[in-house]
Amino acid sequence: MTHDPGAASVKPDLSPATTDVSVPAGGSSVGTVSRALGALSAIARIELFLVVILIVLVWWGVQLSPFFLTGPNFGFSSQAVMEISIMALAMTPIIITGEIDLSVESMVGLSSCVLGWLWASGVPLEAGIPIVLMVGVAGGLFNGVIVTRLGLPSLVVTLATYALFRGLAHVVLGSTVISNFPTGFTDFGFGYVPGTFVPWTLLVFLLLAIVAVALVHGTWIGRQVFAVGKNKDASRYSGVRVGALKTGLFAVSGLVAAFAGIILTSRTSTASPDNGLNMTLAVVTIAVLGGVDINGGKGTVPGVILAVFILGTLKSALTQAGVSTDYQNVAIGLLLIVSVIAPQLARQSRVFVDRVRLGRRPPTRAPAPGEVVR
């Protein structure tokens, strides 16, 4: 009988004390700080960071010229980056798997030359375009087989095929330039949707972007791409056909690069071995700026899409400012450096914010076995 009253007397004494500690002013301030840190964690996401950059670039462009936000300027600036934008969509899953394809710009030139040679030889475009696309697939498969079957680094392999494809382009046409393409073909490259300033090529890019988002983020193929990028050996032991997956991605990259070469030929009405020069830098910049980890395992297609508009806006603003193409390439190079650093800083900031929200600080030493880090 002594035990029951004692237990009853202890409970009322402890409960109010616990309530008093959690409710006063300190509790509300902790909640406010937690909510603020939660908002900061959301802002640290790469997509929102890219949106902020895009807004700043648009504001800068408006300050440079009153014609910056006009329909004609939008159409022209969109057309100027469509080929590299389309190739960036195919480059994204390759980089996520931990590989890279540096040969895409040479495939653009080779496909342009093959199309021009076929047209000059009397082959109609309806038959020539599928042949060009098959050339792109063959080039991509060549890259993929060497990388996966021989176990060679894709950086070295595609650097070699970069020179190979460009050399083949010169073999196909030499110093000849083909420019007598039919009007219906060239209208697609620089034409607009009737009654608008929306280029046809922009519609093609948006359609391919939807397909890329669905495949990378909504199918088993995308899940395998991320799994391979995070841990190739574990993925292989889990039943993923790593070699076949990577080879397929390289084949798609070659196909898309050939398609970009067709679009570039249509837009410029010219087939030349020099078509596509300096595109690889811009393609990789878009992918990495969009949040794709150059080491593999991380990335989003929506981020890459935002990066496309950022690059287009930047090039348009620099053009409005009278900056030459050479200096624009310098700016793209600097943007690539920033795009490598910025995602790392964003991820580190998210980790720091999450630790603060949970009331933890990064450990200053390795915990002992069985020790709980607080």
C-alpha cells in the first residue's frame, strides 16, 4: 500500500515539469529556427538554384537591351542552342553512369557530311536521313563496345573517336561544301510555328525532354542508370547488365548526335566537315550545370533542361552586349568550372543544414565501436 501512493505522487510531479520545459519561449524559438532551416534546405536544391541564376540572367539581359525579351530574340536564341541541348539530353544518363562521350561534336560533323554527300549523289532526303541516323548508331555502338568489352576509359576512347569521326567527315566531303538543300528541309531548321516565334526545333527538344524525363526518372532503365553510377559492381551482382546498358546509352548518344547534325545542316543550309566544332564543351557544361555529378550516380533531367535555358539566355545576353563568339566560349568554359563547384557546395550546405536541424554537429573524430554520435 505504500508503493501505490508513492507511484501516484511521482507521476504528477514529473509530468508538469516535462511540459513546462518543452512549452515555454524556448520551444517556440526552436520551432522557428527549424522551419527557417527547412526552408534553407529546400532553397539549396540545385533546381531552385538554377532558377535563381536564370532570373538573374534575364534581368541582366533586359538591362542590356530593350529587345532582349522580344519574340524574335527568343526565337533566335533558342535556335542557336537547340543542337547542343538535344545532345545534352543523351549525354545526361551517360555521365550519370560514370562515363562520358566526347565524340558527339565530331559525329555532328560526320552526319552532316554524309547527308550532304548523299544529297549531292542524288539520294533523296527521305532515304538519306535514315542512313545518317544509322551512321550515328554505328558510331555510338563502336564507342560503347570498346568501352565495355575492352574495359577502356570512355574519356580516352571517345577522345580518339572524336578525331576519327572528324577525320572521316573530311574524307567524305574534303573541302567541298554542300548548300543546295531543298527549301522544305531548310525551313524546318530555322522556321517557326505559324503565328508564333517558337522554333520547330524547340518543339522537338521539348518532346525529347519529356521522353528523357520519363525514361530516366520513371522506368527501370533509369533506376539501373543511377544504380550503375553509384556502384557498378553491386549493380552487376544484382543482375544489371552493365555492359549492355552502357553500350545502349552510347548508341543513343550517337543517334542523337546524328540527329543534331541533321538539324544543324537544316538550320545553316550547309553540309561541311567543320559543322559542330566546339559543341562538346557546351554539351558537357549543360549537363554538369544541370546538377549531373561528373563522377556519376547523381543528376536530374529537369536540372539539365533549366541549364539549357540558362546557357541560351547567357549567350543571348552576351550577344546583346556585343561580346564576340571567342569570348563567349571563354564564358562557357568558366561556366563549366562554376558548374562543377556549385553542386558540391549545394550538397555540402544541405548536409550542414540537415545536421543543424537534427541538432547534430559533424563529428570531429571517428566514433569508437558502439559509440553513438550526438
